[in-house]
Amino acid sequence: MKVVVIGAGQAGLSVAYYLRRFELVADEDFVMLDRAPGPGGAWQHRWSSLRLGTAHRVNDLPGMAELGLSFDTADRTLPAKQVVAEYYGRFEEHFDLRVRRPMNVRSVVNEGVDLRVDSEDLTPQPMEELKAKGFFGRRRKTFEEPAVPPAPRHAITTQFLVNATGTWGSPFVPYYPGMADFAGRHVHTSDYADVEDFRDRHVVVVGGGTSAIGFMLELEDVAAGLTWVSRRPIDWLDRQEMDLEGASAAVALQDEAARSGRALPSIVSGTGVPKSRRIAAGIERGLLVARPMFDRIEADRVLWDGGEGGMARADAIIWATGFRPELRHLSPLKLREKSGGVTVGQGAAWSDPRVFLAGYGPQASTIGANRAGRMIARQIMAML
Ligand code: FAD
């Protein structure tokens, strides 16, 4: 192979579009792998009540206009997960991107001149085949023998790797004393499925970004008790919409960290939170007023100053505390610096010119991912 792209979200599709559309690589020299069952990148996993327009703006993929599609005019009554999955699916088909899925990349290894991408095929194995292989109705001979057969493995060697694996698979939850003693549910944004799971429950929402605010608004009439806490004061903006393009200070902070190999800062700490009409009304009626972070968790409550600063009952704690880049499978390449991040400039990994990180740091928005596509495809073209 000449190019392997891992991940078919906005970033991976954008790179693939530029590589394939302008015939920089032939069919047989290019492959995209994604571990999810269908199109949509991380969007396919998001909760059903999330609509386009309640998060930030979702930018169209390059070339999407050719299909007569735009997220700006998409149906906002439908779940965002459904719309994005459908549009990405049509995009893949139209540009013949042939994503291989569900293929989970386990590791990328340096093989001298080339890189080796090791993946496993997560397609459920048919019952009949498993029976034929004798996986049912027999005793395991040894303790080490797996109860279910391992997924079939594949290895691909490639000249260049574009890693576009996003962050959804790497949720971040900060540590607080007493976490393990909590008798209720810890729920991260990535596990949030349905507001009904919290009906008549006491819920504490942690986080200062759009997801936390969205959860507060959804839970208002459902939860028995609702508390919002944020690790830093909310930086409310006077405008109504997040202008990701204009959030240049936040993007610059991300870029600075990526270029110097530091761990990436939280995006929301640099952008602030716009006050849409819905949010402004929530602040007005006292719902969206965040308390400072609690400092201890007990079985059924969270406490401030060990209880002296008050407490709030909790059956569930929703951690809307963000994500980290999903790069575990790249660890054999030793790209990570001692300072905690990977040094990346213009989408290219500084320590290995064969490796590109699309959607990383300053590119971690749909508009940034589009830019990454063009930037990375150009660099690959120059080196091929
Ligand atoms: P993803 O969409 O996460 O795609 C990564 C793909 O890689 C996935 O399909 C995954 O299956 C695959 N993958 C991961 N690891 C592996 C592996 N080891 N092997 C094989 N495949 C793998 N941005 C905006 O611009 N506007 C918004 O409104 C907006 N709303 C958001 C709302 C939420 C709740 C969150 C969490 C983020 C939001 N963002 C938004 C950020 C946005 O998701 C990203 O900018 C963009 O969609 C990410 O695209 P991506 O291609 O980098 O990653």
C-alpha cells in the first residue's frame, strides 16, 4: 500500500477525498479502516436527542456540495447521529472510498522502510462457523484457551499512515477522592444514551462545555434533583453561536501545544461558551449556574470542603469532562514526547515523516478536519 487511513470520521474522509478525488493514489494503493459498524465517525455513537444546531456548526465535507448535501440545510428534527451517518455514507459511496469496517487497528509497527498496520476484523462471526470450529458444546482444554475465538487478524504494510482516529474512544474522567465508593452510576459523555435513564434520579453534571449544558437542559424536567459543577468558572460569550473558525485563540493554543509535543489543552477553556437563546433562558431561570467543583464523593452524595461547604445528593454523576486523542495503537512508534503529547505540525508527526495525524489538536473540529485533509494530501503527494 501507499497510504492507509485509520478512521472514517470527518478528518479521515476529508484526507481520503483529496487523495482519491485528485487521483493521487490508485485504488489498489489505498485503504481506509474503521472499527465502527457503519459510517458517521463518532457521530454514530452520540446520544439520540443531540441535534445538529444544538452543538456547534458542523461543516460540510469537501466535495459534499456535489452530492447536493449540506449540514446547514439538513433536517434538524432528526438525531444528528442519523443525519451525519447518512451523509457520510452517501459521501463514501459517491467518491468510492470503500472503507473496510469493522476493522479495529490494534497497532502500527515500524518495519524499516515501511509501516505495518495490524488490525482485527470485528465482523460478528456466524454461529454456524463457530459451531463448526467447535467453540460451543465442548469443554475448554486449558484455562488459557479462549471461550470465544479471537477476531481474524490482518496485517497491511504501507508507505504512509494517516491516523484520523478522533477522541471518542478515549474518554477522560478526572480523579476525585471517594469515586470508587460511589454507589450510583458514573456516566461519561460517551456512555450517555437517553435522558429517561435519569428519570426521578438525583443527578450531578460535571463539566463546563456544550455537552454538560445540553445535559442540564435535557434533565431539567426529568431528574428529581440536578446539580451542575464545573472545574473552572464558565466563560460565557455574548454571541449566540460558536464561531469555530473565529475561535482563533483556542485553535492557536492547540497548535502551540501540538507543535511543542505537549498534552493538548481543553478546547472549551480557550473558546468560551456562546449564549444561545435557550442557554440564556436557562441562566435566567437559575438552571445554568455552575457550582465550583466538589472535593469528595461518598456513596450517595458529593461534598464541598469535606461537607462543610455543603453537599448534594447523587444517584448518578455525569462526567462531561472531555476526551483525549485516541493514539494507543500508535504506541509502538514511540511518537509520544516526555511532555505528554505528540509533536505535530501541519498534520505531520515530527519524529516520523511517514505518519500524519488528521483531526489532532488545532484540527479537532469539523472545519479543522477539512483543512487537515487538504494539507495532509498535499504533503503525501509531494513525497510520493
Ligand atoms: P471521529 O469522528 O471520532 O472519527 C474517528 C474514527 O476513527 C471513528 O469512526 C472511529 O471508529 C475510528 N477509529 C478510532 N480508533 C480506531 C482504531 N484503533 N481502529 C480503527 N478505527 C478507529 N465539532 C464541530 O465542528 N461541530 C460540532 O457541532 C461538534 N459537536 C461535537 C459534539 C460532541 C458531543 C463531541 C464530543 C464533539 C463535537 N465536535 C464538533 C468535535 C467533532 O466531533 C470533531 O471535530 C469531528 O467530528 C471529529 O472528526 P474526526 O474524524 O477527527 O473523529
